[in-house]
Amino acid sequence: MLSIIISSYQEKYFSTLQKNIAETIGIDYEIVKIENPNLMGICEAYNHGAKKAKYENLLFIHEDVEFITQNWGDLLIQFLNRPNWGIIGLAGCKYVPNVPFAWWDKFENSFRNLHQFNKNTEVRNYNISEYKEVLAIDGVFLACRKKIHQEFPFNENIKGFHGYDLDFSVRVAEKYSNLLAHNIKLKHFSEGNPNKEWWDDILKNRKLFKAPSKQKIDKKTELYFYRKLEERLNLNHSKHKKKILLRYNDPRFIGFKISLKNIFNLIFND
């Protein structure tokens, strides 16, 4: 049995998804629809929905999706029945850098199991052949037991609609194992839009969580993400670039020599 929680603001997508779920899920379920045409942040909406849910298994999902897999509900419950498993998702990454980041930025660290569309045009069909343990999970599909949500509710200090999924999944990963399901597939009809608004939210919300203690620092990966941060700041935050880069220029993550070189360049070359 599954409570499906949707923060809804696009009725055409919701109606289509509601019909699709009925035709594919294969188990008892309820849909908890939170009408949210920009009335509240998604964290508040999801926490409100979880309180209304009557079942012990929860699925927080975007409304612009369509399930391909038949009887996917039973497959999901099999994952959620494992007591040491935390969030089950369909897209995410296995490394959490010190800097603000997009989970998909490093190909070899990220995985997806979905058909990605840009509206009605298929962009790419992503597949994984076996389940993957990850740390950060994308918000398109976030499933967990109610107990886990009660232990780690969505952080309502996050007022917008971006970064909530990273914060939620990484906090859960401190205690549980987060997984991407290989045998549940859906279509996602939005690629997302990592614009300035999105990046502002990521910058603001990154300070709310830290990498799980079980993760070992990989300095090459940290440097890669630091350079990606530089690229994004060059595009969107030129006025605050120096301040932000100095804040995350931490030698524990990128090494002492590189950290000194970064400071020199920020002071004398910008």
C-alpha cells in the first residue's frame, strides 16, 4: 500500500498522471494532492501531504511524469521493505562535493533510469541494469517509509522549489542507504531549467547539509566540482563570484597548493 504525494500546479499533467497510476501501479494506493500554484514551498507542501497520508509507504513525485513499468508499485514496496534502505529514487549521484553542485555534473558519478523528454520530444533514454547505491537523489521520484520522513522531514527553511531533494536525500544517507531502482521506469516531460533562479537556490541551500560521514573525500572530484562552480558563477554571479569561491576554497577538499593558487588568482588576476 502506497501514499503518493504530489505538489500540483499543472492540472493537465496531474489528470494524465492520475489515470496512468491507476493503470500501472498494481497495488492499493492513495493520491494525496496538495494544490500548490506557488502558494508554498515544495518542502511545506510535501510535509503537509505526508501528515495526511494514511499508508506507511510514501512516494513524493512530480506530476509531469508517466509510468512505463507495469505493477511498479509492488516492485517499489519490495525495496521499501528493506529496513536499512532509506530513499528509493530513479536519478541521482554517489558523491556529494563540498561546493554547491548539480548532481548530474560528473557523468561517472551520476545515474538515471528514465526516459527524459523536453515536453513531447524525447531527449535521451537513460537505463541502469542493476540498482545503484547513491547519496543524493533527484526530486522527480522520492520514495521512503513514513518512519524515515518523520525522522528526516523536508526542511521548510527551503522556501522555493530547488535543492530540497539534495538536502533531504543527503541527510537520510547519513543513517540509511539510498538507492536507485533499476526495474521501475518512467517518462519525465521536463528537463528542468538550471537558470539563475535555480542556481541561487542551490547556493543558498547547500549550507544546510553536509556530506555523509561514510563518504571519503576525493580531491580530484572535489576540484572538478570547484571548477564547475567557477563556470556557473562566471555565467550568473559575477558580482559575488570572488566571495563565493573564497568561501569554498577549502584545502581539506581541494588540497593546500591548489587552494593557495586559487587565492592568488582571485586576488591578483580578477
